[in-house]
Amino acid sequence: MKMKWPVEKTDSQFHIIKVAATVMILLLLASRATSTSSADANTLSAWGCVAEEREALLSFKESLLDPSGRLSSWRGQDCCRWKGVRCDGSTGHVVKLDLRSTAGNLWSAQLSGVMSSSIVALQHLRYLDLSYNYFNQTPIPMFIGALSNLRYLNLSCANFAGRIPSQIGNLSKLQYLVVSDDSAGLTTSDLSWLHRLSLLRHLDVSGVFVRSARDWISQVNTLPNLKVLQLSNCGLNSTVSTLSPSNLTHLEVLDLSANEFGTSLQHNWFWDLTSLKKLQLDGCGWRGHIPDALGNMSSLEVLDLGANHELVGHMPENLENLCNLQVLNLDWVNINGDLAEFMERLPKCSWNKLRELYLLRSNLTGELPDWIGNLTSLSYLDLYQNMLVGSVPAGIGALGSLTYLDFGLSKLSGVLSTQHFASLVNLEYLDLSHNSLKLDLNGSWVPPFRLHTGYFRSCTLGPHFPAWLRWQAGIAELDISNTSIGDVLPHWFWTVSSHAERLDLSRNQLSGDLPTKLDLLSVQIMDLSKNSLSGSLPANLTAPLLSWLHLSNNHVKDLKNNKLSGKFPGFLQNAARLTFLDLSGNIFSGSLPAWIGGKMPSLEVLVLRSNMFRGHLPKQFTSLLSLHYLDVAHNNISGMIPSSLARLKAMTGQYEGSKNNYSDDSITTVTKDQARQYTFDYTNPMVLMDLSYNSLTGHIPVELSLLKGLQTLSLSSNQLDGAILDNIGTLRKLESLDLSYNYLSGEIPSSLSDLTFMSWLNLSYNDLSGRIPSGRQLQTLNDQYGPYMYIGNDGLCGLPFPNKCSNGTSPSAHDDEHEEGARDDTKKLFRGISTGYAMGMWTVYCILLFSKTCRAAYIRLFDRLYDKGYVQIAIFKARVVRNFREEAPRSKTWRTAYLWLFDQLCDQSYVQVAIKARVVRNFRDEAS
């Protein structure tokens, strides 16, 4: 038997064995680790998702309402593939949950409800975003503090309410925290939990009421890694001058805007933070001057001091180190100085970096500097409503990056040529309105820009229609009102503006007609008023978003086929969003269509004044729940006033409407017997009903007393009868009431004296009677206008008329009694005179008949009178003839005519005397 000796192993063989053994050990450990993990986590699913976490997510989904189906993908086994969920690639644990609502229609895409605590099972979660959802004003749940691995937490604008839980301080790994609030529902009275978040780099609690938190600055100062601090609109009203020591050495963004500090800006802790790149201090009520300490902030890129009205004076002179400055906002700051001097103080090293310059209403004077073209990176320049004078330098045309340019409402003058726009290839917003600028741009000029918004009101663009607008296809807002254009409105303009939202061409001398077909799919406001447009309204106008249409003071009618002639524009049946319609001062006719109420349900202002409309007021007007301004005066509307007008809710004070400002233009409103320019303002809307100068008949409906929001009511110059409403005093907001020139009767109701806001009253030329009521407000009107308010009502008595009411009786009864007595007295007088005359004649006749002596004496007296009269007439005739012959004109014809006339007069006198003599002679003969 042979013996086998052991073979000696080489080094290489030993190495191979060692490696193999190591691999086997690792596989064994991995197997045991997998076994352990399966036991602890209910086994990692073959689908790549931890089953326990999947169940937690499903439970979380069940607690929420999801109207838009954003969580519809949350089904199946692999939760790592669900929308908004991200897992760790090696372990399968959920590490990110992003449920931020970012849809275009934010409200319909919101998740809502009460958050389930099942989310606590996601212990490996690092990122949680629930922003812009709606959690029904519920508190932020305290169990959020149990998600100990969170690095990112965003709960902004999610409609939470109550106090921010201090348990958030348990998230020691948190680096990004946003709990900003836009509903004013969140508060905090203690920020001491912040010091436990030592790794925090971004903190945003904007909109959270922090005022009651004690020593908020010291609490924030415990965050040494903080780079972004946003405390906008937190109700803060206290600050400190210094932080000693300051731990905020890495802070780059500080936002304290929209708080209520109301103190000096000069001595504040943030001026020592030289690491700041963005400093937002707008709307805080800062006072005094901008401090020189600003010059030390060499890293600053954005400085916002806007809307601090009590900040005064220029920028400091030591800004030469602010070479990184890109955005400067001094809107509403009272600089009160020269613009050129202000711009000279800007650091020259930043001229090629400055991108945005906001100087709206900054009380700047002087002229624009010629070197403004050196700001080569400038993209936004706002100088609206300052007191700038002089011309616009041509260098403005070199700002190739400029997208926004606003010189509106200043005092600039001069001419703008093509050179001023030469390189403005990026220009989108241009406002030159309310200046004395003339745009001298030849008709063949092709602008390098495509405007989104152009405001040119009160500049001079005419007399020809600006041809360069042909190249502004896609413009959204255009205002060329009052620009001295006296030309035909070209039809190509409607193609260019087919996507416009606002068009204002008013106050020009535009002529011509409108195209028969017009598609304005985006237009919301269109003002063509105060022009000379004629021809037909478009038979096919498509404007589904139209909310304001102003066509007053034109001559728009149909001169062709009478399809629209004299009728209310039929295309408005497609204007369901129309809130303002002014067709006044035209020659529209026909009846008002019943579809107004159904097809234009959003209408708030309807002005049909000074047209030729006829027929009845449609009862369907009552569907216009938002209508607060109705003016159909100076038409030929007939019939009775519909009692259903009392259902106009916006006039009852029960409906606020859509709060539209409509336009910065105004319309002519007749109120308080004066024509006034009224600009609509949703903060103080005018409630008016003017049905004057029509042919309305019947009584004033008693239901009108329900329109308690009315400020102006005019029913004058109609044919209304009956009495004034007894309860008219319930219209407590009424300022102007005109019922003149009707056939109203009865007494003036005493409740009229309850209208304490009344400043104009006209009841003249009716058939009113009785005592004029008294009251403090009526007495004020009596003192101001006197009897003018009541003139033409003969039955009225009392002040301000001089005739008093006797013993409280009504003037009509008193006057009837007085008239009856006067008639009786007249009858008695005539009876007495007649009886006396007859008695006297019979007495004289009887004396002459029975007394011969008296009869002879009477006859002798009459003979003497006859002789005397004859002699006087003869002498007078001879004297007149002699004088006339001496002094009369030489014309024989006139002299002869005159003598003939005089002879005729004398002969008549002779005849009369002779007749009297014959009477006496006859009387004497008969008496004998």
C-alpha cells in the first residue's frame, strides 16, 4: 500500500481559496440580512415597494378629496411608480412625496380634506410638498414632527389654520422649511423651536402672524446656516439696531416686506449683513433717508424699497462698490429730486448689469439723461407719473434688451422718430400716454418690435391712422384714444387686433364702417366712442369674452339691407360676459329685445340714452341680477313701468356685482340736474335708474320702494299719474330724485323728509296739492333752490311758497271755498248795480214825465250843451286845418288824405250831436 504525502500549496492557490471564502461569507451575511429585513418590513415586495408604506399611502389617499383625479395613478402594487411618489432605488422606501398643486386651474386641482396620520409610517421620507392644496382651515398636524428624516417640508398656501406646531422643531435634519400662508389663518407666538433646526438653510413663514412671537430676531439668529429668510407680511412692528453677535453670516436673501415697522430705516440690524444679495424692504412704512450703510453691501444684487412713502431724498453718494446691482425698486419713494442727478449716483460699475429700474411715482423732476443708452442690460424701466420734462433722448433706442418701457403720465414733449425705436427688438410693453409727444413715424416704417401692450392716449399719432400698427399682430392691449387721428379706420386693423383683450380707439375722428364679419375671440373691453363711425354694425361679431362695449356718440346704423336698421345690435346675444354696454348718443331704434336678460346675464351697466328706442321696457330685465346702472333716457319708451324692476338685486343693495373697474374712461351721467363725467369704481359704485324723457304712463309702481340701494332716480318728462309713493322715504341712500313734468297728483308724502342724503329734488309741473312737508334736509333744499322744486303745482302751500295753509286744511279745499265765496260776492255786486241802475233811470224818467217845469229846464240845458258842443267842434276843425296847411308835408296826396280823414271824424261828431238833438226833440214832443 502506497502512502500519499500532502502536496504543498503555492501562494497563488492560497490567495484563490481566501477570496472564495470571503465571497461565501458575504453571501451568507447578505442572505441573513435579507431574512432580517423581511421580518422587520413585512418583506420587500417583488414589485419594488415596501408593503407597509404602500398601505400608508393608500390610507393617506382615502383621507383626501381629489376632484380632479390627481391621485388616480395610486393603484397597483408598485407605489414607486405612482404620480408624486419617489422611492430609494436600492431599498424601495418612499423618500419623496410631491403633491404640490400646479395645474392651470388651481382650485379644481386641489386636494382637500383632513390629513391622515398614516403618513407617519413613511419614516424614510426626506421630501414632503403639500403646497397649494386645501386642508379646510385645519391645524398643521403635530405628527408632522415625527417624520424625523425630512430635509424638505413645504406646506405653503395649503389653507391650514391655527398655530404652527412646535413639534416641527423635532425635524433636526430639516434644511428647507416653507409654511407661508395666503389666507391669514396661521399664527405663531413662539419661535423658540427654531434653534433645534441647526441645519436649516431656507426659512419662509410669509403671511404667518408672527407679531406676538417674543424676540423673533434673536430666535432667527440661532440659525447659523441660514441663507434665505422670508418674513413678508407677518405683522411685524419691532426691530433692533444691531445683532451682537450675528450668526447670520451666510444670509443671502432677506425679505421683510409688507410689515408695519413705521420707524427710521437708518439704524437696523440688517445693514451689517454684507453677505446679502437680495434685500426686500418694500411696504414697511420706513421713514427718513436711505442710510450710507447701503454702500457697504457690495454683494447686493436686488434692492427693493418701494411703497415707503415717508422715505425721502436721493440715494447715498457712496454706492460705487455696488457693482453687482441688477434690480432697484424705488416705486412710491419720495425722492423729490432731479432724475439725471439720481442716475448719476448709480454705481457706474453696474451700468452694464442693471436690468430693472422701478421709479413709479417717485416725485422725480428734470429731463432724461442723454447717456441712458449706456445701461445696456436694462430690460425694465418704469418712470410712470413723475414730473419729467423735455424730450426723450434718442439713446433710448439703443437699449436692445428693453422689454418694458413706461413714461406714462409725465410732462414729456417733443417728437419721437424711428431712431428712438431702432434697436428695441425685445420691446413688449410701451406706455407713452398722457404726454405731449408726437410720433413721427413714416407710413413705410417697419418696427423692430412686436408689442403685447401699447398705451398712447393723448399723444399725437394722427392725422393719419398709424400704419406701423399693421405689424403688431398679436397685440393684447392697445389704447390710441385721443390721439388726433382723423382718418378712415382700416379693415386690416381688425385682423391685427383679432387676439386683443382691450381696445380703446375713443375720442378721435375715425370714420368709415365696421366689417360685416368680425372675430374678436379674446376681446374683453372695446371702446369706440366719440368718433364719426358710420355704416352697419357687424352682423356677425364673435366676442365671447366681451365685458365692456362703448359705442356712444357715433352714427352707427345699417344703411344697406335694414337687417339691423334701428334695432338693438343682435350680435350681443353672444356676449354672455358683457358687464358694461354704452350705446348712447346714436340713432338706434326699434324695441328693446327680451333676450337682454337671458343672453347678457352679467350686465352691470346699461346706457341706451339718446337713441330712438321704442316699445315697452322688457320684464326680462329682472334677470340682470348685477345691473346697478340703467339709463334709457331720451328715447320713446312707452307703457307702464314694470313692477318687476324691483327684483334688480344690485339696486336693492343685496348684491355687490363682480367689482369691475371697467375702464379708466368715463361716461356722461345726468344726476342732480347736471351732466357729470362719471368714472366707474367698484369701491363706490353708482346705483342709478334714469327713465326720463320717454312716454311712460300709469302709476309709479309701489315695488320701486324696494330698491333701497338707489342713489339717483329720474322719471321726469313722462306721462305718469297717480300719487308719489307714500313709503319713498325707505330709499335712504337716494341723493337725487326728479319726478318733474308728469301728471302726478295728491299730496307730497311726509316720508320724503327722511331722505337725509338728498341733495337734489324736483317735483315741478305736476298736479300735486296739499302742504309741503318739512324736515331738516328739505329745509336745506328749500334754502338752496327755493320754490323751483315745486313750481307748476298750484295746489301746494307752505314754505317755500308765500301762501300759507289755513288751519291745517289742504290748499285745494281752501281754494275751492275761497273761489265759491268770490263767485257769490260777484253775483251780489252785479245784482246791486243792476237794481240801482234801473231804479235811478225810472226815477229820472218819472220826474220828467210828470213835472213840466223840470222837463222844460232839462230841455233848455240840453240845447245849450248842443250849441256849445257844435261851436267848439267847428272852431277846433278850423284851427287844425290852418295849422296843417302851414306845417304839413309837401306831398299833396298825403295832405289830401289827411284832410279827408279829419272831415270824416268831424262829420261823425256832427252826426252824433244831431242824433242827440233829435232824441231830445222827440222826447219833448212826446212829453207835450
